Amino acid sequence: MTQTVRDTVAGFVLAGLALLFFLVVGGGAPEPAPQGLPDPGQLVGWAVPVIKVVLDLSALLVIGFLTAAVFLLPSSEPEAQGLSVQATRLASRWATAWSIGSLIYFLPKVAEVFAKPIGSLSYPEISGYVGTSDGRAILLQALGAGLVAVGTRWTLSVRGLAVLLGLALATLAPITLTGHSAGSGSHDLATTSLFLHVLGVTLWVGGLAALGWVALRGSKRLEPAIARYSSVALWAFVIVGVSGVVNATVRLRSIGDVFGETYGLLVVAKVVALVVLGAFGYRQRRRIVAKGGGFVRIAVVELFVMAAAIGLAVALSRTPTPVGDDVLKTPVEELLGGPMPAAPTVLRLLWGFAGNGVGLAIVGLGTAFYLRGVWAMHRRGDAWPVGRTISWLVGMVAIAWATFGGLGEYSHVLFSAHMASHMLLSMVAPIFLVLGAPVTLALRTLPGPRQPGEVSPRAMLLGFLNSRFSQVITHPLVGPVLFVGSLYGLYFTGIFETLMGSHWGHAVMEIHFLAVGTLFYYVLIGIDPSPRNLQPIARFGMLLVTVPFHAFFAIAVMSSNTVFALDYWKSLDRPYRTDLLADQYLGGGMAWAMGEVPLVLVMVAILFQWFRSDTREAKRYDRAEDRNEDAALEAYNARLRDLAEHGRRREP
């Protein structure tokens, strides 16, 4: 048995022991059901958490080995080489285990839900569980892991492996977004924070596990891999810490629950483990980079502690929370993810807060990454225009108000507020975001190649900008079609009511509005590099085509006698603004005002850019003539003299 296998087995055993200990201490261990109640049995009770630990460890090993192959290990070719190939093969094996384990996990979960032993389950019960969100999430995880397993056998391209790494990270989402947090209050905040928490832990622990494997192989590429991993680990540590605190606040009723409830004590234990691991890893890794040596011993100790922490996390997910899973008492609270907000006032619209996890994640990560890039520019002595930074931050503020600010709070209960939020996300915020030049900042601050031929993160971004996909989506017709077509396709069909009826439907609409608006303005007024260099006249034409269709949409909403998503608004039974058509009319007016004004301002900006473009072209021509001593002008004057002398144009 090799050292790698021994350490892996030890890590799994330690995670299992930690799971057992904290389940017993936290009260989440399976117990026999009271007399007369159905009981799935001890086998099912223990199989669910044990298999969950195995799946979590398999997932982090898949992501860790792919991260090493794509980003950590230097390579001089666009294809994986040496240890990167071996890491890819290991990722494929663990992805297979992840996929098969997910299918095995499905049956104990069905037995747990129906409180029956696995052998007593019927086909209708199994097929019925497939129709639930939890059942679909498990099967989606099995499918995603299976695709990663097949894909890592099919390609060794670094760019292809980067896509598979993204797929593996996305495969973490289904169970995370429908699991323990989904039944708590502040649904969006709880599920989004948990997903970010799992994402950070997986990159942090998985990357360290892959580096430990590289160190045991005695690779000379370990030092540059550690240097790049340190940045990843720092970001992961911050994300894990912040998301963990946010998720805990959703589950705890008050500060007294932290030390007064078993769940709170387990949270404290997890926080202590996180802080100790962060401080220990940071100090020791600095010493290793400075002096070299000793990495294997330190990495193994860290991984064992992390394995125990994963066992604790699974135990925590099965421990009853102080707030319980029945916080949402009424159908309206279930629909909104919280109580109905009070009647809107100016103060509440300006300073209100909604636990919108997607909005918080976009604003938090977007602001942090951008400011980190600006700081990196200044640290190496390069200037970055202050106006671009201000523009980006203004865009973040607009997103914040439209999603988790006062406007976002009422966007779920009033059509007018929803439309105002929509216009901010698609018409206002993107203008400031594209003028912040985030792609240019990323190109100037992302890591470059460590050796000739390496496919670095910067090269991947450049490759994406020059890809066929980018050329298609930046076509002058694609942006306006998506921008305007989605308005009619969403609001004049049943899609709007379907999306309004679920938490993730709201999130999908918010992300769609922001993405489509950003694409439209990126092509129209963007200052970042683009696969298509449109002339101002083409941009002006795009805008002239878009403006009337957007105005017609607003007029159609205002003049409609049919209430969009009528059943949804009736189910809310809100005590204010009960005239649904009047509120819809107000929303249409907001779409007109908040849509047309930015478009007119953008039209002025394009005309200004057109003027500046002509001015730059004239100056460029004058400089060229100065270098040529006005050769073109002299040739033109000579031709005029020749015509004057001969009275007609001569053949050349």
C-alpha cells in the first residue's frame, strides 16, 4: 500500500469517526422510532450520513485533481502533461465513484423519507421521490459526476479540462440548493450562502489534497503550484468564513443560541477549526515558500483536520436547528421566503433589506474581485482610471438596491417594484458595469504563463474573447434580439407567472436581466476588448432599432387589460395596492421612463464617441502626413496642376 493510499484511507476513516462523534453529541444520530410509528431502521439511519461523507470527499478529490491539472501544475503545452495527466485520470476515477455513490445514496434517502426499510420500498414510492426536488437533485448530481468521469477520459486539453472543472463545481449545486437550508427562513440567503460555503471548502481542501499528492510524487513543479494555490486558498478561506457566518445567522434565533444550543456549539467548533486551519496554513505555507521543504508533513496534518471538519459539517447538517424547519408558517411566507413586508414608504424603499442571496453574492464577489484587481495594479505601479472604479461601484450599488435593497424587497410583492428592479438590472446597472472595463482589468491582473506555452488564466480569457461563441453573441443583431425579445417572451407568456412562483425563478430572472443588459451595452458602448469592432454608425443603428421596440413594450404593458401572473398576485393577498391593473399600469410607466431615458443618454454617448473617433482619425492622418512631409497633399496638388495645364484628366 502506497503512502498516498494510506493517507486517503486515513482521511476517510477520520472523517467517519468525526461524523459519528458529532452526530452523537449533536443529537443527530439515528434513534429507534417510538412504538407504533414507522421506522426505516438503523441501517438507513446511518447509511445516509456515512454515504454523504463519502460523496463529499469524492467530490472534493475530483475538483482538487482537476484544479491541479488545469491551474496549479505548470505546463508548456495546451494539452495536459506528466503529473497533470495522472491527476486527470485520478479525477476520472473519483468522479465515477461520485456518480455511482450518488445513485446508491438515492435509495437510503427514499427509505428515510417514507420511513421504511430499503427492502420494503415499492416502485411508486421510488418513482414518486424522483418527482421531488430532493430526488431530482440526487439524480442530477449523479448525472453531472458521470459526465465529468466520461469527459476526463475523453480529453486532455487544458481548456477542455477547465470546462469539466466548471461542470464539477456546478454539480455541487443541486443537493446544496435543495438540502438542509432550503426549508429554513430566508430561503435564498440560506441556500446561496451554503452553496458558496461548499464551493469554497471544496476548492480549498481539494486543492490541498492534490498538492499533497504532487508532493508525495516528488515533483519539481510543486513550488510554483504552491505559490498559485496560496491565492486560491486565501479567497476560498474568506468565502468559507463569510458564507458560514451568514448561513449560521439564518439558523440561529439569537446570539444566545450560539452557546445555549447544541447546534450553536457545533457551529462554534466549526468556526474554531476554520480559524485554526486558516492561521496554521497561512503561516506554515509562507515558511515553506520562503525556506522550502516540510510541505508533505504539514499538508497531511491539515488534511486530517479538514477531514474531521467535513465529518463535523455533515453531522451539523443533520442536527436540529434552533429555528427549526417550519419557520414559514403560511403559504404566503412559503412563497416569499419570509413574512409579507409592510406597506411601502419612501424610507422603506430606500433603506429596506431583503435576504436575496443571489444579489448579495453578485455584489459581494463582484466588488471584492474588482477592487482586488485595482489593488494589484497599484501595487505594481500601474495606474488605473479612478472613473472606471467609480463606475463599477455605482453599478454594484444599483444591483444591490434592485435585488436585496428596499426595491428588491418589494419586487416580489408589487409588479411596479418588480418592473423598476428589472429596468435597473437590465438598463441602468449594465451601463456603469461595462464602463468599468472589467475585462481589461482582468486581462491586466490575471496570472500569466509561468513558462512558455502554458495555458494560463489570462490566456483562457483571451481565448474565450476570440472564440467562435464570443463572435456569435457579440453580433450586432444578437444583443438587441435578446434584449427586446426577452421582454415580450417573458411578460406576454406564462413564463412570467411560472418564474414568479418559485424562489429560484426570481433568481433566474435577475441573472437573465443583468446578463442580457450587460451583453447589449458591452457591444454598444463597451470599452473592453471585443471580438467585433463595430463602427459608431453600426452602434447607432443598433440603438435606433432597439428604442421603438422597447417603447412599444412599455405602452403594451400600460394599455393591457389583462393582469400578468394574476394567480400569483392573488395568492399573495397583499393588504395594500390591491388594484392590480393600476399597479401594472404604474409598472409599464416605469418601464417607459427608466428604459427610454438611459437609451437616449446612450445615444448621446455614441454620438460623442463617433465625434471622438473622427477626431482621432483626423489626428492620426495628420501625424502620418507630417512623417511623409505631406506627400499625399503634394501628389493631389500636382494632379490639380496637371489638369489645369492640359484641361482634361490624363490617363495614368
